[in-house]
Amino acid sequence: MAEAAIELKGISKSFGSVRANRDIDLKIAPGTIHGIIGENGAGKSTLMSILYGFYQADSGEIFVNGERAVIHASSDAIARGIGMVHQHFMLVHNFTVLENVILGAEGEPLLKTSIAKARSELERLERDYGLEVDPDAVIEDLPVGLQQRVEILKALFRGADILILDEPTGVLTPAEAEHLFRILRQLKDEGKTIVLITHKLREIMAVTDNVSVMRQGALVATRKTAETTVEELAELMVGRRVLLRVEKGDAHPGDFILSVKNLTVEDMRGVKMVDDVSLDVRTGEIVGIAGVAGNGQTELLETITGMRKAVSGTVTLDGAPVELTGEADPTDLRRRGMAHVPEDRHNMGLVLPFEENENAILGYHWQDKYVNGPFLDIEAIRRDAQGKIEKYDIRPTDARLKTANFSGGNQQKIVLAREMEQDPKVLIVGQPTRGVDVGAIEFIHKRLIDMRDQGKAVLLVSVELDEIRSLSDRILVMFAGRIVGERGPDATEGELGLLMAGVEEKEAAE
Amino acid sequence: MDLFSTLVLLLDSTVRLSVPLLFAALAGLYSERSGVFDIGLEGKMLAGAFAAGAAAAVSGSAWVGLMAAVLVSSFMALVHGFASITHRGNQIVSGVAINFIAAGSTIILGQAWFSQGGRTPLVGSDGRFGAIHLPFADALRGVPVVGPLYSQLLSGHSLLVYLAFLLVPFTWWVLFRTRFGLRLRAVGENPAAVDTAGISVQWLRYRAVICTGVLTGLAGTYLALAQNAGFVKDMTAGRGFIALAALIFAKWRPVPVMFACLLFGFLDALSIRIQGTPLPLIGRVPVQFMQALPYILTVVLLAGFIGRAIPPRAGGVPYVKER
């Protein structure tokens, strides 16, 4: 076997008392796609940041193409032919593609000549790898899929032979992700080595040659992808057996409790984001709304929960209308039995600098059980939070810890615990498992099914098609602000995928 | 005096009055484009003016004064940089501190060294940047229209005036046509992008801050050694803040910065011109109103007429490496 493109020996890194990487040995063969999988916080990104010079390892050695490499800064990694596509793109939003590509690799003090050179080099790269993008387009005008392409071009422009991609599909539609994988395979055929960091098992199975699993800072196993299974990898990641698809019995839907009629919502520019949408949710069923992000699901959720102004239409909750001026009183909606797990837990679901117990009652803090005259009953609140921590297996188990110090999955559980424990009639859930680990996903899915079985109505919006398919009793597909189709839980991925892509109902049926 | 020559005089003083604003606003442009907000322009300008006045008074040379001003205000810019780049301090607090230090120390040092109540001794003509007469200025004076425009408006300014206006295209060129400019703009928008591209964010921002120091030094020199013949306490009189308003008004772009400074300079010139003279219909305009006009104008125009001024995205935020 040829020299390893990258070899890590005994890499350790601690942040304070947290050991992010412990004694990691890893060999990546040249010309392969090597996956690194693990839950959030398993240390994948830290390891790659060490390789890219963003952090220094406390101990251990790095070898690139057989040579010992000392990587103190990103520039050292770039000089060794390592390129990285970060999870959050490292692009300047108001620069053109060309300007972003040459930034830091201009070569000459004056831009005129370096831009001209870069333009022809970029054309060559675009041709060779099928990475078309308009070099004069401004980044903020490009869809995320193309922005990511610019990141790849940036790395290739710098002569990268080893390309690290950190959670590249988090922001992509299924079709864009598929396109990305085609590009990665092509890069591999050209002899590039690719390291793919992800927490999505299906991506590992779809595109990698080898896979290494990380758990709690340690590298627990490396397998040939062809010789392993999704179940084995999931078990290695979590450290116990996990159910990838929750078991559920039949739904026993009851009366209509939430109904949306002819709802139309416009954004600030007057563009229709929700276009004449009607839907009903019954008690005891989960209605899933599938769709590629940005097709009006966010606006629909915000309007139903009274946060956004509707142009026309009505929303009825348990027989009484919901105010659609965008000024609805959230406390009033909560009293009437509507609970809401917002899509964006950081900006809407939680106040991150607050203690866990404070977030665990936020929005319900007026209830008698939490107050003592004009004051909050701190004791009761903490007891209550501790109860939720146990019931929802939130870790760490300290109710006085700052919420920002919990991992994404545990933060999401804090929000879910708060909303579900209020015994609502209707639960509106947006992206319940975005950025959440496999183990926690299983738990959250089970809880949502429990809610249904207790006779609650659940309206679920998710861009994860697997999630929609595994949880929903009825699936509605949204495209360009409209509901373009309804399917049962047995709908195939391909069928839903076509609807999500805006292929007309008739054509999809054919 | 006819209307035309009044107008020429008014424009002439507009040019003179807008020069310190222009130096200071361009100074702020370098710093703020790199993501370091600087409300300490006023203080640096004042310290520069004092250094220029003091050094010129002692040495008798305007050039020594200029050197001193640039050194002192660059040093103060580096202090701001040390606090806000290296130590990731609050940029507003650091800027305010610079203003206070400059306001206090110039008076104390001035009194201690020269004992003239905080001023520096008047300098002779060698200690000042005198007027430069462009060729044929006198010969053309008699020509109608063109003559006065050339000989009064264009000719007869100090070297620093021409330098200030030449700095406008130069700054544009640096910002949009050089590698340094590309990186400078990038670091003000997304320092992480610059860092991952293998460029030092800190070093880049320090260089921007030094540019600011040099230019505020020139602004101070102009006040002390071209507009006046020595330093007078508090002689910047808020020009650093007006320059900041001009910078925001111009949305951090060099050429609009020049026009904004000219506009504010014009208002200043106008207020001096009409001081005490009652205007038809309006009557006597209080001088305070005229002085407040640049600020009022900035607020009103930004509020509705020219759209939102979007500052460099990373402005005011210290860069911390993290993921």
C-alpha cells in the first residue's frame, strides 16, 4: 500500500477539563474518500481543526504523505496541500466569487494581474471538475449549494490534494447533496484524497471508501465501508444499540383541532411565502410537512403560532380563531393549549445565557406552580427542572448550569421538555432534531410518538425526509409556498422527492 | 462684492474647512473597513495637532512638526490597536479613553512645556505649511470666471490640502485594486475567512490601524500648522466626530467620503459667512443651529433619504478563533 496521505499519531487535545481528542491514531489512504463519523461533540471537528492548523494539538504527530508536518497555522496546512471546506462557510458575503477564491492566494500586490490569472485557472478547474459557478457573482446572491462550491474551488485553487469537508450537507437539499457527492467521487478519480466529516450515516454509506468512528474524543473503530452496516456504525457511535426508525402503532385520530384555511403570507418585500395553504390536524395524529428548506415552512409555522402577519386566511385552534395580525399573545395561545417547539432553538426557543431551570419554564413562568405572590418560586422552579432533566435524560444533570453549555441535542430536549410537559392539545414542532445526535433523535422521536398516542395533535415540520416518513401519519409536501401533495406514511422517498422538487402532482403520479 | 466672488470665497473656505475632516474620515475608513471601530479620531487628531505645534515651535520646521504629529498619533492608534486587537477589548471604550487622554494631556503638557495656558508658541512661516501658488495663478487672475476659480479656488492652498484630495483616489485604489485592500475589506467583513485563508487577522488589522494613525496625524498637522500657526487647546472642536459622521454618511466609501466632507465643510463655511447677518424670511440663524447641522443632516439623511448605512459586518467585534 502506498504511503498514507495523512497519518495522525497519538493526537490529544484538551480544552480546560474537557478532553476533546484522546490519543488518536488515524491513517487515511491517498485517493480515497474517508469518512469520519460521530455524534456532535465527539471531537471530529476538533481533530480536523488540528490538521488544518486552527488549533495546536497538546501532543501527537502529523504526517502528510509520509513526511512529518508541523502545522502551526492554516497557511502551513495550505502549503502541505490540505484544503478545508468549513461547516460555516468562510466566505466574504459581499465579495465576488473570484475575489473570495483569490483571497490569501493573490500572489501579487496588485489585483489586476492576479485576478486575470485566477479567472483562467478557475475556468480550468470548473471545466475539469464540473464545478460551474459565475466568477463575477456576489456570494450573498448565490444559493448555499453554490457557495459551498466556491469553498471547494478555493481549496482547489490553492492546489489542495487533500480536501477536508466538515458536515458539508447540513445546509444542502437532497439533490444538492447528491450533486456534491458526484463531485467528490470525481475528485477522487482525479487522485484527490477526501476526508468527509458527518454525523449522517447514510452519507457515509453512500460515498465513502473507509470510515472511522469517533465517540467521546476517542477513535473507536475504522472500517471499510463495504464491510460494515448502518446498524454497526450507529452502535459504535452511540456505544449502545439504537433504533434508527422508531416503532409505532397505528394512529387513532379523533376530532379536528387545528385547522388552517386559505392562508396566505407575504414577506417584507411582498413576495408570497405561503400561498393559499389549507390543512387540518386531528387529535391523535402526526401531520408532517416535508419540503426543501425555504419553501414557506418557516413562515407557515410562524403564522400559525401567531408571530407573523397573514395577508388572508384563518387559523382555528380548538374551535376559536388565532389572531393573525402577527401580534398574537403567546401566553394566550399557550393557555389555549398550543405548544410550540420553534425551528431555531437558539434565537427563539431558548435564552442561552440563562440557567437551565429558567429556560425550562420560560413562557410558562406565570403559572401558579412557579410563583409565590409577585415573586418567582425559585425552589419550585428548580425542583420542576430537575424532574424534567430526569424524565428527558438531559445531560449534564445540573439545572443551574448555563444553557449555552449544553450540547445541541440536550438544548433541544430542554425545549421539548418545557413544551411537552405542559400537556398541550396541539404541539407544533419545527426541525425537532436539527443538529441533534443519533441517540437523542431516537429519544425525541419516541416522545413525539408518545404525545400522539396520548391523543395530542402534532404538526411536524422537518427538512429531514427520513424523519417525516418515520413519524408522520399523513405527509404534506410544501413547494414554493403551496401544499403540492398529500401522501400516506408509506410514500416512497422518490415520490416525495419529486413533489419536493416541484414536479407537478400529475407528473409525479405517472 | 458681487455674488460670484462671494461664492468663490465661500467655496474656497469650504475646501479649507473640509480638509481636516477629509484626513480624519479617510483615517477612520482604513480602521473601520478592517473591522476596528474608531471613535478616537478626535483624540488622535488633537494629539497630532499638539505634537505638530510643539515640535514646530521648538525646531522651527513644519516638516519636523509633521513627523512628530504622525508619530504621536500613530502611537495612540497602536494603543487602540493593542487594546482592541491584541486584548480584544471594547473598541468604543478604548476610543473614548483615547479622546480623554488626548484632551487632558495636551493641555497639561502644553502648560508644563510652554506656560502659555495650554497653547504652543506661534510659529513663523518656516514652521507652517504655507500656500502654494500654482503656475500662472497671478496671470490668470483677471480672466473672467475661470480666473478667480483657478487662482483662488484651486491655487493658493497648502501642500496638505492637495495631499488630502489626492488621498481620495489613492485610498480608492488601495482598497479596490491592491491585495492589501482586498484583505482589508475581507477582514472587516469576515475575519474567519481571512484566518482560514492563511493570513494573520491581527497583523492585517494593525496595519490598518497604523494607516489611521498616520492620517489623523496629518489632520492634526493641518489644523496646527496650516490653518493656524500653533496649537490651541481643544482645537479639533469635535471635527473627529463630524468626520465619523461623514464616514457613516458615505457608507465607508472613499469618494462619497470626500463629498460628505465637502458638504460638512460647506455648512461650516456658510455658518461663518452668515453669522450675524439676518437672512431674508428666516431672520437671524443661531450659530449653534448651523454647528449642529452636520449631525442633524446625517441623522435625517441616514434615516430616510440615502438608505441604511451598513457598517463592515465584523466591525466592533474582536476576532476570537473558534468554531
